[in-house]
Amino acid sequence: MEMHRRSKAPSNNGIDNSTNSSDSTKRNVGGSSSLQSKHNSRPGNPYSAASQTTTTDIVLFRSMQILLVITVCWFLSLIISVDPTTPNGTPNGDGLRGSGSASIITPLLDPTDIANARDQITKVREEFYTRYGGKPEALDMLKRGLRTFENEKAEKDMGSVRSTADRYLRSILRFEENQSSSLSAFQHAEFVMAFGGYSVTVGRGNHFEQSYPFIMEKILAPILALPPLGVKLVVRNSAIGGIPSFPYGWCLPNFLGEDADAVSWDYGMNEGNGAAGLESYVRQALMMPKSPPMFILLDMKRPRLDLLQKYVNMGFLPDPVALGGRDAVNKKLLQLPETDKPPGLQKWDEWGAPKGSPGQSPWHPKKMEHELMGWMMAMHMIDAVEVALNVMEKDPNWREKVLQQNPSLGGELPAPVTDVATSGAASILHGAPSTDDSSKWHMNHVSCRTSFLPNMFGNFDSIIESGVTKDEEDMLQSRDDSLFNGGWVMDVGKVERETKVKVQKYGGLGYIDMKTALYGIPSSGTLKLWLPYELSATNPVQSSDDLLAGTYFNSVVFCEVNEKRGNKECNMLSDLAFEVGGAVVAKAGVTQIKGVASYLKKDICIRLDVPKDAKLSTKGNDFGLPVDIKVSRSDVSRENGACSISHVIWEHNVG
């Protein structure tokens, strides 16, 4: 965008020193007469000792010297203003840096850009009113369908919408800072909204592109892209059908991306009315690089609304929203004849995908409900665009103020509201209290590798050392039993394969999610993994005493595919044997994680203690934890349900 182009830096001064430098090299006070005559034949140089000097000449000369000194001092101040230990300044949370921002040359606002952006916002709002029965009816629908949360202790002008507006402005600041680096790959300021959840957010029963995140994108993206904001909206729909909050919540950077400005939660149908899963998910989101992210709750149940409000009141979530769907609609409008309904409510009972497509179940929103959800979310985000425009227009120092108001939490968490003490994994779900202040909690760094799709990074393959049978067949093709003799096999479960095959009959519908996993039986042998320690760029291991794994790793979690295959299926808790760091893990060191990581009442994750005598191993400058896994129950079979591993999560110690 034009507004983000950096002007060419002016020269240090407007003086041409070429004449001065050349003449100065030719001064010869005591030279020969012939050389002197050559000098005298040239135009007089007022700075030459051979020329006649006047008071005016002296004043002019001193003035030039002073100007030169001032220019040099100004240039040095720019260099000193950047922290020499961190060339681009010190990170100030949310990816921004502090002192380095001061030297960025910022563009001037064009009033016509502001006016045009406001005109476009007005047009979009008018379209929303038309689609949903006129302005009063549409605004009532928005009020019922989208809930914001305000912190009564916050400053008067720092409400929820203003906090979202500041996110847009920080994206501009990040872009401007990156532009000052020769390594910048950014072409635009970016605002990333990453949506997690399961089948509702995926858009089951409709085409993937008809899901509400992409409806919102089509409305909001053109508005954000307009100058003076010039922000590129990036929307990721990383939802996966048929999963619970966890283990997904431990892998948010993998699925949503480390650059997410906004994240969402959609697991309400699986988790009843409770808020424990939501709170653990929120706390994982607060550990992401752009903490705290904007949090989007696709749910309107009171316990979960109350939990978000508490996190707002404690100052940990500045601008969450809760989004509903069909309950926002005035039922009288749906009872009107089809031609009399507002345009956005016509064909309300029709799916977006062809009739008979998988997922066309009563609990999934149909096409026009997704459109309503997308429009409501877009209207809220556009309100924040308008606030951002007002800030840019009225406050020439908005950059400095936005930096000062950066809500980065620095890894701090509040005491939890819900209780997961009986889960068997409290520290990796909620963290632990600080030793000097029980009201302040912290969470150890959590790493994840997963075979579920889509994921941005951290694929399962990156930690596999050996014990896997390579198979190039299409994932939807059935595997032969012989493949499982001598190696674990990347595969999908029976229900997942049948569902995906049905979807393929309708052209795939654009879906990108898939629940793949490594499957093993006794004859598959030992699966060898290596989990890198990811808290340090350098290897602190200096001697054999430093090789004790418990110093650096607190626990390891394994999760299986969430599928029910009968009473004879593999039981992770009892049917797998583990060696961690060369030490056998006793049965007492393996516990079932209960409640939070559960789907259709089946717990799908186990937690391993790191044995006291477990040792690290090294790879070049890196070090990590070797883990061996094999199926210990002799009658585990593919027919009855092989053992599966889809997620490996490990909790670090600081070391």
C-alpha cells in the first residue's frame, strides 16, 4: 500500500562539500611563487589561508562547522536509540519492539482515504440491514447473536471494540518495523484470524468455503485492505470434525499458527454445559506468541460466558466475543412466506452441499445460518475498523500510545476458575502457582507433534526415528495386514475412511481435515521417537550429570484417535509399554487423563512421568528425550482395534 512506503532518507545536510575538500588539499601557505600564482589565478576560496579573510567569512565558516556538528550528533542519536544487543529493538509483546520504532518514517494520512473507508463501511452496514429485515430488526439480531464482554475496571475509552481496533493498529506497526529490516518478507500488514473447533466450524453438510469464517472473510477483507489501514486479512479454518478440546488445545500453534491474532473455540456439543475444557483451552491460547489473542467462543451457554467474563475482569482477555447462530433470529420472520422473508433468511432450511452429503444432521448449521454467523462476526470486526480509523485521524501520536497500551502478559496466568485436579494432568492443563505468590500462575512450555490435518507445522514425522513402515498408498485406500508386520503404519480409522470416501463422491466439498494416526499391533515392533528440548537454542548439557531427563522434561502425553471400536480394542493405559530416556516406565507412572481429553465419554490421552533415571541424548548441538513404544498385549489386532497414536505432547522444565 502507498501509505506503508518508506520515504527515501534525506542526506545528513544540504551542503555540497566537494569544493571544500578539493581546495583544502591544495593549500600551500609557504609554497613557490609559481604554485602561488596558480592559486591566485583561480576564484578566491574564502576558507583558504591565502585568501583575504573578513568577519563575514569567519561567521559563515563557524556556522557551517556548528551545522555539521549538529548533523553528526543527530545521526549518532539515531544509532544509539537502537539497543545494540538487539539490532531491531527489544520485543514489546505481540511481536512489537520498543525503541527501534522511533526511527521509522511514518506516512501522512490522506483525508480522502478516511472518507472513502467510512463510505464503504456504511455500504456494508446497509447491506446487512437489508439482508436481515431492516436496521432495527438486524441490530436486534446482532445483539442476540453476538455477545461482547466489558471490564468495568478498564479505562473509559478502552472497551472491547477499542481493544480489537488496537490489534489492527499493532499489525500496522509490526509491518512498519519489518519494513525497516532487509530480511522482511512482508508485503502487507497482516491480521490473522485462525478458527479451531470441530464439525460446526468445518461447515459439515455444506461446502467448506461456505463455513462462517470464510463468509466473514469475504465481507471484512475488502474493508481492512482499504487505505489508510491497508491490512491484509488472513483467515484459517483449522477445525477438525469429531474431536474434543484436547489434545487440540495443546497443539494450538501447530493447527492455528504462531502468528494468530484471533483464535476460536467450538466444542460445545461434546462438552455439555461445563467450562473446564474451555478454561484449559483459553490458558493454552494465552501462551501463544501474540498473547492475549482475541478469543472467539462459538457458544452461548451461561457457564462458559461467565468464565470468559471472569478472565476479562481479571485483565487477561481484553476483547473476547461469543457468537451464536439460529437463536439470534426472530422466529416470526422464519414463519413468513418464502418471498416475504428478508433475503438473508430465505432458503433457511437448505444445505449448501448437494442433498445427501455427509454431515447434513440437525445439529449442524445450514448454509444461511453460516452466512448469518459470518455477517454478525463481520459487523463486530467492522465496528473495530471504524474505531481504528477514528484513532488514526484524531491522534497523530497513536503509534506511541498503542505501543504503551500493548497488553502482553509476559507468560503470567491467573489462578484457575475450574478444577482439573482429578484430571491427572493439572500442570499441563492449567499450569502451577508461583512459589512466591499463589495468585500468579505460570505454565511450562508445551510442545506438540501431531498427524491430524490441517497443521501449520510440527508434523509427527519430525520426531520419528524408526519403526514405521513406509507406505505411499492413498490414505483412503485400505491397508493390507502384512504392512503391520515389522512397523507401525500411518493410517485412518474405519469410520474416518468411510466418511471421507462418501465426501469424495461429492467432489470432496473442499474439506481439508483428516484424522490420521500411527497404528500398531504386537508384530509392528518398537516405535522409536526423539522429542527435542525446545526451550533453548543452545545445548546446556556440559557433563554426564546434566543428562538426567527430569531436569528438562516434566511429562509426556500420548493421545489416540477418538474412535470407538468395541471392548477388545487397544487400551493405551494397559496395552502399551514405554521406555523413556532408556528407562522403563512402570505402570504406576502411566495415568489416564480424565474428563478434558474425552470424546463421547471415551478418554483418549495418557500421561507419562519421566523416570528419575531417564537420560537425554544429543544430536549435534541439540538434545532431547528418546522414547520407545511397543504393543504389550499379545492379542491386540487390527480387526478388534489396533493401538493408535495421533498426538505426542511434552511438557518442558526450565532446566
